[in-house]
Amino acid sequence: MRRDDRLVFEKSQAGKRGYYLPNEKIPEYRLNEMFEEDTIRQEAAGLPELSEVEVVRHYTNLSKLNHSIDNGFYPLGSCTMKYNPKLNETVAAIGGLKNLHPYQPPETIQGSLELMYYLQEALKEISGMDEVSLQPAAGAHGEFTGISLIRAYHDDRGDHKRKKVIVPDSAHGTNPATAAMCGYKVVEVKSNQNGTLDVQALKEKIGDDVAAIMLTNPNTLGLFERDILEIQKVAHDNGALLYYDGANMNAIMGKIRPGDMGFDVMHFNLHKTFSTPHGMGGPGSGPVGVKKCLIPFLPKPVIKKEKGTYNIDNNIPKSIGKLRTFFGNYNVLIRAAAYIMTMGGDGLESASDYAVLNANYLRAKLEKIFKIPYGTKCMHEFVADGSTLEEYGIKTMDLAKALLDYGVHPPTVYFPLIVHEAMMIEPTETETKETLDYFVQTIGKIIERAKQDKTTIQHAPYNTPVRRLDEVKANKEIDCNFYSEKKK
Amino acid sequence: MNQRGGKKLGKRYIPHTEDEIREMLNTIGVSNMKELFVELPSEKRVDCLRLKSGMAEADLMRKMLELSERNTNLENYSVFMGGGIYKHLIPYAIQSVVERGEFLTAYTPYQAEVSQGSLQMFYEFQTMIAELTGLEVANSSMYDGGTAAAEAMLMSCNVKRKNKYLVSKALHPEYIEVMKTYAKGPGIEIEGVDYDDQTGMLDLEDLKKKVDQDTAGVMVGYPNFFGVIENISRIRAINDKLLLGVSVNPLALSILEAPGKMGADIVTGEAQPFGGSLYLGGMSLGIFASKRKYIRKMPGRIIGQTVDEDGNRGFSMILQTREQHIRRGKATSNICSNHAHNALVASMYLSLVGKTGLKKIALNCARKAHYLAEKIDRMDRYSMRFNAPFFNEFTIDSQFDPDYIQEKMQKEKIMGPLPIGKITDRKDMQNLSLVAVTEANRMEEINFFAAKLEELL
């Protein structure tokens, strides 16, 4: 039976309802008694009309069309798709942690403020930074915060000539996007033949017009930037600050800390390193850690502890301001705090140990199939060059699509841009050896099939809810609203 | 010396057996894990993290329950506190469906073939938001109402290639602060537009005065922070070139005319009222809709309908060339992770309550609010601060310190109203409180609250 692919609007039938308000007698003010005539809605919004069981089935059936960590392997590089403990969902659902209004007086939310304060302190210890703000709503929002802090720092010193931010060519897309959003000119520095930042090239580009260097370490190739201590010296000698993109933090917990490596500001991705669920793309959370020199500029509010009482401090004269409303993604913060408490310091360190073990194991296995252009070992992830596949008439994208038929989510593909036909593979620590072996065997099987008949692979997948989509049509004949297309 | 000494490493959520570890190390060609970390400069290594040892789940749960008991849980409170986040009734069918792992533990739908659940849901969500706002296109979510308003400002300045932006002084104060933070990078000059002292509505004369050739657009609240309903058509009539941004409570749009129908170019807002739990305002959901002609300048993810190789209906991300992972330094915004899962909650909420249900809920809120407002306005020492129409929230002026009201109310298991002076530093607002009413407030609670307010006399 073909699945029912009707939209919720197409299942709608006038007169159906899936929810009922309590029965009570309320004063019957008419709309025109309450509102100006011309502000009263004329035509009802086209929301669906369904019974409760139909709504539940609609969304349950939609869920079945998704691949997720709970379904199977998800080795998406730089995304750290580790197991998201169910325990943390139960914790976040505790009524006394959930049913709290953001403007409740601080004395009525002491438990939550303590929880957030705990998380701030734990992140400081993990990162070696001097202070942490939990405000940013996502990694990119954390980057925006960090670069805004850097600008405030330079401005405060009266140093207005710094107009550039340096990023390596292997950086995440959010890095240059953030720098541009903060009004900086983005300058790219090439990687060297080892896949790490070319310090010589950096020295040529650095100067008193550079506000910051944004790095992730290990970098997106999964390699540790060995020259980090020299890089930090080059940055600081020239008055620039060093930004740490925490996307790849899962490799180094309990091993080395960004603060100790000389980074001045960083963001954490709680939805990566600290196991909070990605939820189809969010909400995440991107707390920012800073060194002392940036503390005066932190976003509002800051949670403080004074004589055993937790306070919300909005009086920060040099603050960069507010980044979003209220306290950040507090529902995500609860889960991350629960994770850190469950793991403990030694548990976090072993998470990094096994993340690196799993990545190196896969690397060693896949090295027999693909060229892995950089390094001989890796940290938590590595990047394979898929051009070997061209021998069999297929590309990285074909392999990625074929993997879907085997219940495996493909790696991040065609990123970083500096590797041809790139496949960026991050298995994470929570995967079993059995899963890793299955992944390697499956790739082998797909290549064998390609050798027999490349067209079957070029048109994969076959067993997924839909097959390859016509993206040209999607972008040319834009249809992103059910009704406006019907009205046309 | 490693402070861990001989202590065994914690292994929570790590599935490896000792045999497997040995075999894996062998395959890699190292004799122990330490060899995998030799690239790290030894002089900067840490021995261990000074964090407590891991907790068993029973202990963790006990600890978290202890913390929760030090909070005032509003579940059994009458809540008259709003200011952007409201306690509404949440249909129970939502929770068990949205916490399915297939929704919760999926990533951004980069591989469309195995993400059709997310993608179709986003497409439906976009349609619902477009319908409510009266605009043609909506994205699949932003972080919250504040950042959505800030992104609307960036987009307006980008579309118009101008760098001055006007903001109603009656917009949510936190939204204005967020906009100011976002304005610094591109060097946008933000100017406030006054509101009328009697009505609380935007001062149209002041708007006229403040528009000049550098002005890209203006942002107003609908309802605004004081609960007052702006007349969007009249604002539009002042100037037809400005990009008119309207920041909404989307629940109100089931009974109030859609801003898009009254000339708004961009509509943003906070959709927590659509099934979102309070969570200190953390379960926020920014919405963002715009006229079709600006779609290429919009921030965030947009999902489109297409067909697959077999000609079957399917959905995928579109216009990705606007986004950071493709466009890098030239992207329309740096947003990547958004509030996708909260958009699922809102979609399911809107599907359950449906076309007529949403209107009933909004009407319930508005009627109860008007009933309470009339009651309060009749009391000697309270008065309505503004005389323009409102939706479910209104501002009262009291002869008491609003903190005193709040404190007394807490003793009666009532949270609110919100002392406005707390979130603005304006001296003339120190006696103002914002009263929010929703369908979660039963009539007897409303009467009880009114009686207690009167008792304060």
C-alpha cells in the first residue's frame, strides 16, 4: 500500500475538532465591542480541521518518515550525533523545572537559577574560560555573541581600526557568515599540506586591522591544530583575539581546554557535545565562554551567586546588550546540566576517549577503500576523499544516497570545501563496534554493486519514503505555501 | 601524576566491551588510547576535570527534584503574568507524539529522502504561519520573537539598502534591546517612535516626522507591549515606501485582521502561545513571514514542495544559496540551528485546535480579559492606563507599588501581574502593571483575583 502522503490540510473536514475548552460561562462580548471594526479578522486563517485521533496519526506517520539517532547510525561530521539520553527528557519534564514564568521574581526560581549557575561553572571548568553566558540560542548565535564581544572589547579600548576577521578555508559556514553579520570583512587563510592552518600565511595576513581569528580545534578535518600555541601568540602579539568554535569540543574534554590553549572567547554547542537532542534542527543552545578581558561586555542578564542566593543581574554598563529574550534556551540547559552531572568529569573524558577511538577505528578501516588526504590519525572525525568512487562511475553523493537504503544516514558530504568529493565522518562515542563494522561493510557492498551496475547506485535510494528529489524544480517553481499555490 | 590515579574511567552511554576496545586499538595500530592524543601539546594538557563523579540516574533524579522544589511551580497557580510568554492550556495529545525519537533525535533535514517527516511538517507549519499572518511566505522558524524582529530589521535594511530603522517605543522592551544588539554590526541606526499617551498606540505624527530618506522600515507590536492593538492600516497609510514590520502574538491573529491584509511587509512574532510550555521563556518560537517578492532576502530555512524521481510528492529545503552553509560570508543571516522542534509543537497544536478552535481560544482570552479589565477599572485605586482596544493583556495604573501587589498575590497562589518598571528603566512606568488573561484562567480565578486586588485597598 502506498503511504498516505496527503498534507494535514488535505485531510481536513469542516466541523471537526481535536480539542475542547472547559465548559464555563463567560461574558459574551462581541468582537466589535472589543476591537476597532477594521482590525477584526474577516476571513478565517486556513488551519486544518481534524479529530484528535487523525492529528495523532498524521504526526506519528510523519515521524516514521525520518531517520534519527534513535533509528540508527548518524555519522554526520561536525554535528556530533551522539545518543541523547532519555533520562534527560524525563528530567526536563519535571513540573517544578518547567512551569516557570520568565518574569517570576528570582526568589521563586532559586532551584532553576542554581541549575543554570551549576552549568555555567561546569562549562568554565571544562573549557578553562573565566566566565560563561548561557544566553545564546544556538551555535551560530553563540558565534554572533562572541564576535560582538570582541568588537565591544576593541571599541572600548578605542581601537577602531580593526575591520577584519580571519577564518581558515576549512571553517564552518557559520564562521564567515557571523563575521559578516557583525560588520567585519572576512579574510580566508589557506590550510597547509598537513590540513592545518598555515602559520606562515597567517603571519602574512595578520596586522593591526584584524579583530579576531576564528578557529575550531580540532579543525573540520578532524585534525588537532598542532601549532595552536604559536597561532595564539601571533594573534595576541598583533592585538587580535582568538575565537574558539566549540563544534568539535567532543574530541578534547578532560584532555586540553580552549582557555589553556590561549583562546579568548568560545561557544559551546550543548546540542552536540552535551547530548541535548537536535530536534530536526533545533532548539540547540550555544553558551559562550570568555576570558577575564571580555567579562565586562557579557550579554544581559548574568546569573550571579551572592551569599547563597542566586540573582539575575541586568546592570552591566558595558554589556553588548540582549541577545534574545529571557534566559536563553533554558529547556535545553536543563538537559545539558543533567548530562554533565550524569557523566561527571571522568565520564566526559571517557566520552572524548571513545569518540576518538571510534573515529580512528573507522578511519583505519576506510583507509583501505578511500584516500584520506590528511594525517595518519584523527581526533573525533575525519574527512575521506570520495574521488576513488569515480573509478566505479559513482560520486560521493551517489554513495550517500545508496547508504540510505541500508538504514544508515550518510556522513556530511562535500564539506569541508578543501577536500575533493568530501565525506566528513563523525561516529561519536555512543556507537557500537558492530555498527561501525556494518557501516564499513555496507560501503563495501555498495561499491561492489556499483562495479556490477553503476546506474542502480546513481539512482539510489529505492527504499526510502521518497526517492531523489527534483531540487531544480523545487527552487525554480517555488512552492512553500500550500494555499498560495492552490490560489494561483 | 594523574589525579585520577588507578580509578576506572566512567563509561556512561559507552557500549564497548574490553575485547572490542583491544581489537579496535589493534586495527588502528596503537597500544592504548593515550597514543591517540599525542598531537595535543603536553604542556597544556589537563590531568582531569574538577567536576564531581558521575551520578546514577536515581541520584540525579533526586537531585533534580530537590532543585525543582526550590522553585514556585506555576502549574497550580493562577497566572496573570504575561509580557510575551503566557500560560495557556496545552492539549495533552501533543507531548507523547512530539517526544518520539524520530522527531527529537533527527538533525536538520539535509538528506531529504529520510527527512520527509520533518520537511512536510515544516511545509505545513510555513503554510499555517502564512495563513495567520496574511503573507505569502514564512520560514520554518527563528529562535524567538526578539531575534525574529531583529532579523526583520536586518532584512529591511538589506532590501532597501538603507541603514536607519524605526521602532515603536511600545514594542516589547526586550525585543528593542535585542534589535539594538543586532544593529551594531551593520551599523544600523535605530530610532524610537513615540506612542500616544492616552491610547498607547503609535503616534502617527511622530512616525511621519521621523521618516527620512535613509529609513528602511519600522517595527510595531500587534498587540504592542502594553497589550494595545495598533491600527496597522493607519500606520501603512502614513507612508507606502517603508517596509512595515509587525511583531505579533499569533494567537490574536485568529480574531484580529491579518497584518498582511493591512499592508505589513514582514510579520514576526513569538509563537510560544501555540502549545509551548513556560520554561522561563526558553521554549520560544520565532515566526517570520514576508511578502513573496522578498523571499530571497529572508533569513532561515524555507521548505518547498517538489517531486521525486518517480514523480511522487516530496519536500526539500529551498533557496539554500541564501544560507550560511552555502553562501558563507554572503549569507542573509548566520542562523543554522533554529527552533524546529518547537515548530512541531506549534503545528500539532494548531492542527488539534483547528480553524474554529483557535478562534474560540482567542475569543475566550479576550473576553475574560475585558471582563477583568472592566472590574479593575471600577476599583478606586486602579485605572486602565490606556484607552485603546486590547487583546488579552492590558496595563493598569495603581496607587500601590506593583511589587507589593505581586507579593500579596503570591500568598494567594496567584502569579502576576507583571510590574512593568521591572523591565523598563522608565521612571514614569514605576506604578504600571501588565495584566495577562488566558483561557487557562477560569472565571472563578478571575473573580478571586479581582477580589484580592480590591482587598489591597
